[in-house]
Amino acid sequence: MNLTSEGSDPNSDLIFVNFNQDCSSLAVGTKKGYKLFSLSAIEKLDKIYEQDNEDICIVERLFSSSLVAVVSLTSPRKLKVCHFKKGTEICNYSYSNSILAVKLNRLRLIVCLEESLYIHNIRDMKVLHTIRDTPPNPVGLCALSINNDNSYLAYPGSNQIGEVQIFDTVNLRAVTMIPAHDNPLAAMSFSSHGEMIATASEKGTVIRVFKVPDGCKIFEFRRGVKRCVQISCLAFSTDGLYLCSSSNTETVHIFKLENTKDKPQEESHGWMDYLSQAVKSSATYLPSQVSDMLKQGRALATARLPNSGLKNICALSMIQKMPRLLVASQDGFLYIYNMDPVEGGECTLLKQHKLDGSLECIQNEESSVHHDGPLVQPGGVASYANTVRQHDDGSPDSSPGKHLPLTPEWGAESFANVLRRAGGPQGALFTPSDVVGDHNSVEVMDGNVHRYMKHHPGAARRILDTEDLFGKC
């Protein structure tokens, strides 16, 4: 995540942050230098290395090795490859224009300029091939598979529509072009085996997964309906079973990559099952745009960030033998969430750490502790969870700036879960517009939810997000 194009924050030194290829470490570039942190534990960020003599806008580490590629703001056209443990510079290369991105695997090093890509042999750093006259790519969007057997490079094939060009960096030949989206690309990422690529467009409502190298679409997920967002990061889990997506909203989505035919057939019990069956039965009579939308997968799990409107990156990793969601944000914090790979639902914030390595901030659902940074954006609009949180005496509390526990009895649950707790489909009335995104009316007359709405009148007036309506379906 390069923040040089996001505007300079005088109160922050942060310029760049990124996970390495296997999410075992975190690289942070600042106006003063760069730092490398280990991600082997959630309790703290263990600093591996620190260099503090120049402003670094790109720093990429090769897995857990001592090899790093760095670019500074003062010399944006110059790439330096260093051995940080020995403190030596291995080589440096200068290019015709500013370096926008650098990608590494064990075979190749890729340097991305606005209208060209350079492919280096990582063993001797010789330039093997140059892809020239690419469509204008001002943000340096590209992706490199980390697998030696499928060492593919992906880059935009157009700046008008979402075409993905796949290039074989071993045999140095073009493989295929994938017409992924109608709008220009915003994010893409390979799975760890290099057999899948996930893509998102600048519209940000649909995420697609294609098989590599043939380019067949195998999954399609809908992030939302009501608003277009800027998706900044897509990342697969190491096993390729999950995909996470982060954007400039406060929600991070996690999708499960499974075919409908592979899902075990379960007996219908809740109102969501009845609604799903009704939708599937009527899909053939709906317009193609609507029926396609209803067939798209929904998020298995979500995580809520304290702020919206900021750029961030996400990753799925196994830390201490447990699946974790990691989010590094422009606000200067690394957020670590617990994830339930089976049930999904709302992810629990376990820890947050400052990206400069100082004053770790601990968050969990069992204790109220001090925060290094606000969990609610000061002066911002309170989230739904904050709006309906309660004091200990049961009175509603909607103060937007107050630090509150992360998992209150009702606040951390989606609306769908509240309805499930009510006991099923009876009493839940939905108009057709609720399904397609123009949410007008939701009434629940079951006793539990009725009492909940009575104590929280603001909840009944809330306009639902698509994620709240569909829950984890």
C-alpha cells in the first residue's frame, strides 16, 4: 500500500506498508526510513530490522529472507536491492520513470512503471524481458504469483475496461487476456498456488475469481449493492479456500470459495432459508441483471474497522495455529481479528498495534482496556453497533466518540442474527425492494425483537445494508 498519492498527512510519517508473500512479516516505509516486523504472534510486533536514513516509499521483502527491494521518495526512479542483515547493497537499477510498484517471488523481480514492466532474474538481477507500451497504469497495479511452477504476472490490459493480461515470467510469453469487468481494474491478487486470480473493478460491487491460465470464471461475489467503493486490496488465504477484500469503507469482507454443489444440503429452518428458496424459484422470471445478482455469493464473515474513508490492506494468515484476519490501515494501526472459518459472522478484534512498533494497543471482548487510537472516528457518523449499544443500566447510548466494548450483547450482531434469535420467518415482512437494495420496510413483531426495538427506537429507522439483510448467506 503506497500512500504517496493519497496526500501527505503532516501528523503521520507513514508512506508505505505491505505484507510479505507468506504474511510472515510486515514492511513499513516512513519519511525517516523503513522497518520490518515479524507476524509470528499477535501479542506484539517484533521488530526485525530498522533503517532510518532516508524516506522510503516502497519496501518489499522476499519471504523471510534478508533480501529487500527499496525505493526512496528522493530517488523514485532508482531501485536498490539490499541484504539488510549484512547492511550491504547488492545492486541498484535506474529506470526512465518513477517506480510505482515492485513484486518479488523466488524466481523473478518485477518493476512496474506507468507504461512498462521490467522482469528481472532474481538470482543475478539481469533484465530478462521488458513489456513496453502498456495502457496507462498510474497506480502501478499488478500482481505476481509466488509459486515457482506458476510464476504468472498480471497487469491491466486496458484503462477503459477491466481486462487482465496474464504473462508467464518463466517462459516469457503472454498467456491469456481475461475480460474480467466492464469498468477499469482496481485490485487483483493471485492465490498462493498461482492457479486462481481474484479481481475487482473501480465500481467495487462485484469480486470475481478466475482460473489460471485458461481464464474461466469460477466464483463471483457481491460485496454490496447500495454504494460503489474503492477496493484497495484482495488477498487469498494460504490454502486458497478464503478470499478477503478491503476498501475505503469500514467493512472488510471474507468470502469462502466453495461451489454450491459442494455445500451439504441442510434442512430449512429459518426465515433466511425460506427467503433464499423463494428467490431461487423466481430467479428465472426476473431480469438477467437481478437474477445474476441473486446468484452471486455473499460474505462468510465481516470485520469492522474503526474508521472509514481510509486506504488499507488485508491478509489472511495462520498465526499461532489459528486463522487471523490482518488489516494494516492508513490510520497507522495494524488490526488483528479472530476468524471463525466454519460459522463466519462478525470477526472479533483481538489486538491493534501501532505501525511504528510503539505502545501496542490490546483489544478483546472480555476486558475494557486503554486505546492508543479511537475506535470511533471523532465527529463522524456513529455505526449501527454504536447507535444501539447500551449502558449497564439498559439505557441506550449513541454517543459517537465514546470508547465502548467491542462485543456487547446486541451491538456486534448483524440485523439478520437479531432476526434469527427471534425464532424464524414468522413476523418478518420484506418488500421485493429489500432484496435488490432499495430497502424500504422491515417489521419484526416477535416478542424478543419487539422489546429490542422498543428500547432502541433508532434501530427501527435504520436503512439496512445488504450485508445486514443477507447476513452470512
